[in-house]
Amino acid sequence: MAKHDDLLEQALAEIAMEETNRLKAQLHDPALRDAADSLYVRHRSRLLAKLQARKKRRSYTRFFQLAASVLLVIGAWQVFKQPVKDMLNKPVPLTSGAPTFVPATPALLETPTLVPATATAAPTASPSPEPTATLTLAPTPLADAWGGTYFVTSKEKYTLKGLVPGTMHRAEFTDADGNAYTFAEYPQPTLPSIEKGAQLQYVHLPDGTVALTAEGPQGAQVIWDVDGRTLSVFTQASLNEALAMAGDIQKIK
Amino acid sequence: MLFLLLVDSPQDADFLSDLYQTYYRLLYGQALCVLRNAQDAEDAVSTAMIRLTSKIDVLRSLPCNKLEAYLVITVKNTAINAYRQRKRRVARSAGTVEDLQVSDPGTSPEHQVFSSLGVERVKNAIRALPQREQQALMMRYFQQLTDDEIARDLGLKPVSVRALISRGRARLAEILMQGGDADGQT
């Protein structure tokens, strides 16, 4: 490709130069030469003024380009200077009023009090803990605030919105698509209320645990028992989303 | 990056002014040869010089003989475009506008043809192309204009420019394969 492009370029350059030589020969004709000279004399000052005006305009635009570049560099520097955000302990302002999550469990219908993550988790520049089989929540304030033993490990996928104290432990999350999730951990085997008319089925979670799923108009719920506790994930998104979060939940203590 | 912005100095305009004053006879002579009209020739040279402000780097890099050829071809193409636009306006007012037909260029045969050829045969084949395709190839491969710049000059969409160039290259390959040349022996 490059080789025949070179050949083409060379051929075109030679054609251009030949045309120029032909034109030079034509300019020996006094009529054409005089006409060209006459045009030059008449329009020289105007065209030169145009080119000079462009120079001034270019110098103004150059100034703005320069200023914009400096601002961009400063902005980029500010962004890179900021510490890496700890997604799990990210201080997220909570919306006022009751949370929108309403799973069909009586306990959840009590007016819960949201405990904002900010109340206990101070922002920190330290890197977040890596998700491992047993997640250790290195920044202790949130780990202390979360009274349960299991928690969502995929910090990149889910953003913690708040913790809800009560007879069970409950945490609310959102994902990048804006879907809301609620994870609940009951300290003893419990049968949480399930939406009436929901379609029930048993599934295997990635670790082999058998879980009960309930899919209804209000959302999808996954319920399973582990270590004498009952865990539940509810989302208004699809059952697949609920199962994805369920697969993300691991023991942290 | 900031340094590059500063290096592109206001002396560009002086450089262009010098070029204009050195080569004015060639520039106006070329425009007059194409347009046969003093006013149109003046407009074409003016337009070409203004457009050349975006090609300062290319101009500075050219040796003298190529530089004057570059200027001449730029004015020639500008003049041809002006002529076409004038003709199109007349045709439009008469209701006989021709739309550009864009077809699939099919570039594969040229790959096999070019490498074994001499420049003279390629030159002859280029001369055998329709003027529009010659012009587009010249703008792309000699003047080093971008698709957008060619589109602006030819009054086409960039996609049509790409098609025009591909078609020109394919036709060139076809001419070369058939052993044709500028004398119309295709």
C-alpha cells in the first residue's frame, strides 16, 4: 500500500511540476504575463492586508488556545492530585425521608432509620481492601457499623447508600445503572416475607448453596441460609441482577 | 504542547506574503488560464492563499521546485472549483443539476498493479482519469489535504470524497492493467 502510494505521490508531484513548467512557458506570452502583473498590482495590497489581518486574528486565537491549554493542564493536575476514592467507604449523602426499598417483609416495613455511611466512615486516602474470599473491611468504622457477618464484596459494582439498623442488618446499594438493591442479614434462620403472587424457584448460587428466588411485579428477591443465618437480596431490577449481587456476598468476619 | 503552540508563530503570515509576492505571476497566470476572467482569477488566488494558511508546515517542508508546483496546483484546483461552482449555479438556475453518483470503489486490483510500474506509466494513467478524480488524487496525495479539506473545496461530503478517491485509484489500476495511457489507448 505504502509503496504504490509513494509511486502515486511521485507521479502526481511530477505532473504538478510539469504543469508548472508549462505554465511558466505560457507566461512568456506577454498578454498573459501583463494580465497577471496587472492583477497583482491591483489586488496586492488587499490580499496582503487580508493575510496580515489573519496574522492578528491568529495571534488572538493563539492567546485563547494557550489560556485554554493552561487551564486544561491545571484541571488535569487537580484531578490526578486527588486521592483514590475508597468506593466501599465512599461518603454518600443520603436522601431524606423513608427509603424507597419496600420488600414484602414486615420487618422492612417498619420505618427504618438510615445510618449514613458518612456518620461513621471518614473518607480516607488509603487504598481500599482487595476483595478476597473473606473480605476484611480495613477501614474499621464501616465494619463496626455493619453488624452482620456477610457483606457485598464487589465495591466497583455497587455503591453503598446506607445501613439500616433493626432486628436484622440491612444495607442499601445502587449500581452503575441506578438500580437499587437491599441486602439483609438475619442473625438466625428466618423465612422473610415474600411478595404475594411472586414466581418461586430454587437456584444454585455460585458457591453451590441452594437459594430460593421470588420474582414478582415489585422486584426480585433471593433468599438463602448460611452458617445458621438467613441472607436476602432484593432489587427492583431483574432476577439476574439480584442473583449477581447474591453471588457477590461473602463472609467478612 | 504549549511550546508547539508558541512555535507556530505569527511569522506565518509574513511567510505567505513572501510566497505571494515571489510567485504572484504563476498564481495569477494559472488562475487566468483556468478561469479566463480577471475578477474570478483574483478571487481564486485570494481564496487559495487564505486556505494555504492551514498548510504552512507543509509549505515550509517543500523544496523550491515542489513548492511552486504546490502553489500552482492549489490555485489550479481552487480555480477549477470556482469554475465548477459557477457552472453549477448556472445549471441549477436552469434546473439541470447533476448529482454525484457514488459507487463502491473496489480497491483490491490496484494493490497488484502499482508495485511493478514505472512513474511514467502511472503519470499517463493519471492523465487518462476524469478530471474530477485527477483533482481529488492530486489534492490527497500531492497537496496532502484531509478528507474534510477536500470535501470543503470540492463541495462534497467527506464520505463522497473518500469514494471519489477510491474510485479514482481503482480506475487508475484498471487503466494500468489494461496497459492504457494518456493518449487514450485504454
